[in-house]
Amino acid sequence: MKKSILFCFVAVLLLQMFPACKKEPQTSTNAQNTQRRQTEATAPNGTEEPLQFAQSFEDSLYDIEEDDFLAAMNIGIGSSGDGPDKIDIDLTKCSYTMASAIIFDMLLSQNDYLGKRIKIKGQFWANEDDSNQFFAVLIYDATACCQTGLTFKDKNRRYPEDYPAQLEEIEITGVYTKEEIDGMSYAYIDCTK
């Protein structure tokens, strides 16, 4: 499981490196001008050259020990709390990139996370149809153009009186659970437990 989390994080990080995959915020003009001036100051005759780094990105990945990385992120290792209130994975302490990588891995390797106590904070989203209620916690990246999230259920609460308004902030804690509905597997955070 630890290797798959690290793999997902690296994959998301690599996708973030390509300009076509990320949307720059409007305020980045000053940063771009500063970077351009620094490049021009170091390049002969004003020609632009790519910035050089002392260590390549690929080499720096091998410097990260898997256990140190997960411990630094406070997930998987050194869980917070003891007993029934112990948190196995605290997504509230992760950046969007890391949280989305973990959520992606949770969807791919559901059985590795079953029974784990998860904590997540984000925006509340609800959808109701004739027979079902669907609740989720959504987290957004820095530019608010991309989101990911997890679904949850809480049998101790009634909708709408016990929930925040649509897209207001919510923090939930529960056990990652899987059930089968109409022949399809469905994973969610059970906040009742």
C-alpha cells in the first residue's frame, strides 16, 4: 500500500509539471516577470536559457525514503490518537496533490483501505433523487478548477437539518467501508462507526 501511495503521488506530481495540465492563477504575472528578469540577468546577451538545477527531479525522488515520506505527511505511519478515535489517514493535513493521490489509490486499491479510519475536510455536496441520498466531501486545488472527493454516509444524521448548506465547509471522520448495491461495489466513508 505504501508503494502505491508513493507511486500515485509521483504520478500526480509529474502531471502537475506539464504546463498544459495546470492552470496558472491570474496573479502569476509578477512571478513570471521576476523569473524572466532573473533568467535574462544570468544569460549572455539577453538570450534565454533554461534554468539549471543542482539535482535532477528524478534523482531527488530516490532521496526520499518511503517511510520518511509517509511519516512527514502524517499518514499511514504514526497514526494520530489511540483506540476507537484513532485516525489512520488524515487528509486534512495533506496538500490537494497528495490528498488526490491518496484518494485515487483508495479507489484503485479499495481492499487495502477497508476498515481504516479516515478524516477529510472540504466542501459538502449532496444529491437526492427519488430513492437515494448521495453525500460527498469535495476538495479543490489552488485554482479551484479541479476537485476530488469521497462519498460518505451517516445514519445518525438527517438531511437537510443536520448538514451544512450545499458547498459549505464540512469535516468528517469515519471508517472506509465497501458494500454491494445491485451487483456493483460501492466504497464510502461510514461516519456512523
